[in-house]
Amino acid sequence: MTGDGPLVLGIETSCDETGVGIVRGRTLLADAVASSVEEHARFGGVVPEVASRAHLEAMVPTIERACADAQVRVDDVDAVAVTSGPGLAGALLVGVAAAKALALALGKPIYGVNHLAAHVAVDQLEHGPLPEPCLALLVSGGHSSLLRVGDITGDVVPLGATIDDAAGEAFDKVARVLGLPFPGGPHIDRAAREGDTSYVDFPRGLTGAKDMREHRYDFSFSGLKTAVARWVEARQRDGDTVPVAHVAAAFQEAVVDVLTRKAVLACTEEGIAHLLIGGGVAANTRLRAVAAQRCEAAGIELRVPRPGLCTDNGAMVAALGAELVARGATASSLDLPADSSMPVTDVVAR
């Protein structure tokens, strides 16, 4: 280990992207990704078995590419980190098995880390050490969560989460209704730029008085998804053209409004001056813009990684692994599990 910090290789296979990142301390050396998204597109969503097989095929070439990009040998690393959960069980198993084999062969410690905590830790590669505490809004295809992060290596407290569809899942389903390709997020984002956000007043889930008492920091996008589908079906039934750009803009605005409103509210009520947004949906341009406006108005400092670090990647796993190694955290055992429902309060698998 050098004075620049531990050299850690991270492996991410929680869904449909095989990511291998290499980090020295808080410096990113390589971020190699092999995506199987095109194999899933014809099904309109991720097929777990297809994802698992794609990880098997991509694992070794992606590790080799990451080492070449970082200009290091695989036996130079001080530790191996891997996403232990949450995620698709079969996909996680591929990454965990590969990491175990690598750690055993190299005689290096292994850290099975939490996918959600890694999405928070990756911001350190771009903006430096995390303020303690900070509030994290994580939005992706499988998760919409508000977390109070006192210490990224062991003090992560959930304040709220989705009670049905995650934000990214809603984007995919609405994109399908509008005839846009999978994955839906980027396509809705682009279409919405030409649309009117007030064209349709779609519902904002869990924002009524009663819901704000019972689900103050929780999210719900299932009703919104259904409202869009019914609106489009009614239009088509009447023989009218569906204004895709306008519907995309109005839907996106409803999602962004709720996400940012509840995140800023949580910061204010928890007395936290820093908001971090991560996960695949954090790449959405409207979310980033509205969050910046509302944080500035509330006196909150906003941190959002560049889009390439928002989506699933190995760099985020390596970043959290490097932080754990630097702080002397106990490594995971070689029989660490692939835990599809790993709670965010468990930052490291034991």
C-alpha cells in the first residue's frame, strides 16, 4: 500500500452491467463496463438469466481491460471489493464468485459491500471526502431511497424508500407506453426537452396531508405510471395523436418534483446541509436542474457525480472498498453471501 492510499479493484454485477473499477485511495484509475442492455431491450426489461450469462462472459475481459486502463497488474491490488447485494440473485452470484476466486488466488482481503452505500461512496472520487453527516437521495431502476449518512463505512440510516415502483422502473414502464426504447430514462429525458411540463397535471404520489404524516419521506410511483397509461389509452381510444414530448415532460416533472421536494424537506428537518444524489436516475438532466434550484433556495449544498458514475459501475464498489481499507475495517470472510435483499444498514457483508 502506497502513501496515496490503498489500491482496490471493485466488481459490480447487481443487474445488467458488468463493472470493474480500480481506485487508489480516492483517485479513479479505471472504470471498465460491459453492458448487456441491448440483449434485454427486445424484452422491454432486464431478464435475470440473460444478465447472469452476460456477466459470466464479460467478467475476465472486463477485469483485464480495467487493469490495462489503470496500468497495473492484478496482483498489485491491496484488496478486492464486490457488490454483495442488493440486486438480482443470479447476477450477484457471478460477481461474488469471481471476487472470491480472485481474492483467494492473490491472497488478498475481500470486502463484500452494499450496492446502495457504494452509490454514495463514488461521489468521493469526484468531489472529495463526504461531509458527515450528509443526506443521500438514491434513485435507480430498483431503488428510490432517502438515507442519512453519518459515516459511509458503517452509519447509514434509511429515512424513506419507495413503497412500490422505483423511479427508474416507472421511467421504463412509461417509456414502453409511449413507444420509446428500453431503457426508458434517457429517452424520456431527451423527449421531454421538447415538451411542456404543465401539459398534463399528473399525480404526485404520497404528497397529500395524510400521506405526509404516514409516509413523510417515502415514495410511490405506481399510481403515476398508471395515470400516464390511462391518459395515453384514452387519447388513443378517441383516435387522437399522443403528444409524446409533452407527456414525457409532464411525467418526468411529476417524478422530479416529488423526489426533490422530499429530499430538501428531509435535509431541512434533519438539519443536514449537504444533499448527495446518486443512482442511474441521477443522470437525468431535469432532476439535476430542479435539485440545484431547490437546494440553492434552501441553502443546501448539492453534490451529484457526473452521469457516468451515477449508473452501476465498478468504480463505486472500488471507492467504498478503498474507504473501508483506509479506515482499517474488518474484511469479509471468504464465505460471504450474495444477498439479493441486503439491507442498506449493512455496509459490509461479514
